[in-house]
Amino acid sequence: AFGVSGRQGLPSAEGSRQFKTPSQSGDVYKAKQSLGQNFLVDQGMARKMVGQVEDTSENGKCVIEVGPGKGALTAQLLSLYPQMTAIEIDQRSVAYLGEELPDLDIRHQDVLTVDWQQLSLDKADGLQLSVIGNLPYYIVSQILFSILDASPHVRRAVLTMQLEVAQRVVSTPRGKTYGILSVATQLYGVPHIAFKIPPTVFQPQPDVDSALVVIEFPKERPVLGINECDLRTVLRASFQMRRKMLRQSLKELLKSKDMVLSDEWGTLRPEVLTPMQFVELTKLIFGEGVTPPGVSVWRGKLDDSARL
């Protein structure tokens, strides 16, 4: 019953079941501030967001929605991708969508605990996943880092976030917002801002503008020739004093390695280095290496001995 609409890569709606969007009324249940909830209530915006997923897997088995809330995106996604999966931490949402959209595979789970590789094996025969979500703003960076750690198992991430964070994700060297999030995201994928999102499409309305960020990931994780945990250490030390030259910002790290940076490196400021130059700098300080298998590079604790 499903075809592919060529250019967009979306399943054909012809012959597919259409699901009605559940009520988005505040009377259903109130947003929890503790969960950072701002429910999407504008169906036009929801259509634009769903159109960015472009998943071609059989019946959409690779599609994962994070934090469906009251289902503003979910019904549209389910109509296109009937074998999709939703992951939700709020039991109220799990119960509500289980009743309103009984065909939906919804799992009561904190997204930060998801094993993306295992989910890919369980739901998608090991294929790369397409992840979409209207993310709680207070943990956007942590969710993004968890996806970066799992990037070989994710094909595309379509994520709402504060406009300020979106600008950091796509920022280039010498940009005011260029930092760790920019370097890490751009090492593993290709991000872009699809469009800006006004506060008026959410309930309650946030105090800031938002944006939809789309990140494309290759099938294979880039081989950088270093322990990527060391890269995170270098980035953290560098950007803690972003206006300082590297010889100053990395002073303690260099001292621990009993080394001095050449002027070629030492006089640079971190905001001018490209992501691959940070890889070269890491290799210069720590030498060549490999990342320990199974280690969370971007979300793990820096002092975890398994990272060394």
C-alpha cells in the first residue's frame, strides 16, 4: 500500500490509513515545567516539520519520534510511517496516545537512556534511524550529544530547539556562537537550520524563538585516528577560555603532558580552528589512538577510567 514519492522520499499517502490528530487542548493535561514541556499545537507547523523526515524505510520502521507529548506530530507521522516508534518520559502522554492512537508503538522511557544501536536492531533490522522530536529545551544539548554518540545508527535527526542553540550547532569558525556543540556536530554530520519557529505555535509559549535543525549523518562514523574522549578534553579546555591563545587555555593540559605548543598552534585562538584542526591538535597532544568501544564520548563523565 506504500509507494515512494521520488523527490521527497516520503511514502505515498495513497492507500495508507490517515490518523486524526488527538486534541491538543490544555484541558487534556497541563504542561509540566519540570519536564520542560512546550506542546506544539499548530498543525501547519507540524506538517512542515514532518516533511523534513523523508524516510524511505519499509512502512517507516526506521522513524523514531522523541517526546510526542499530545501527538501534534505523531498522527501525521503515523499516517505516513505506520511502523514508527515514539519514546516518551511522561506517563500521562503514554496513556493518552495509547488511547487516542492505539496503533502507535509508544515506549515509556527517558530518551537519554535509549540504546540507539539496540533500537535500530529491534525495530529496523539494523538500518539507520530517522529521529524527529520537539525537544525539551533544558536538555537539548544532552539529547544531541547522545545522538552524536550513536551517529552510525542515525541517518537524519530533525529536532526543534532554541534558535540560540540552533545557531551554535551550525556556527562556523570565527562565529560568535562557535563552540563545542558546533565542532562535535559538524565532525559527525552535516547540520542546517531548516526554518525558524515562532513562540506562538507552542502551548505554553516559550520566551524565545525556536528553530528546526536537520542533521544528516553518513552511514559510517568518520575515522579520526584519535581517542575521541581526548578530543572532548581538548575542546573543553580550549573553549573555557575562548578568547585566550591556545598556549594559555591549554596550559594545564600541556603541563601534564610535559610539552610546549609551537607558535604555529600556540598563538591561535580556539574560535578560529576548524573541527578537523581540533582533531589534528588532539593528535599532537595525545598522539594517535582509537576510541574505546562502547564508551559515550560526549555524554560520559570526563574522569571515567574507561575513557582513557
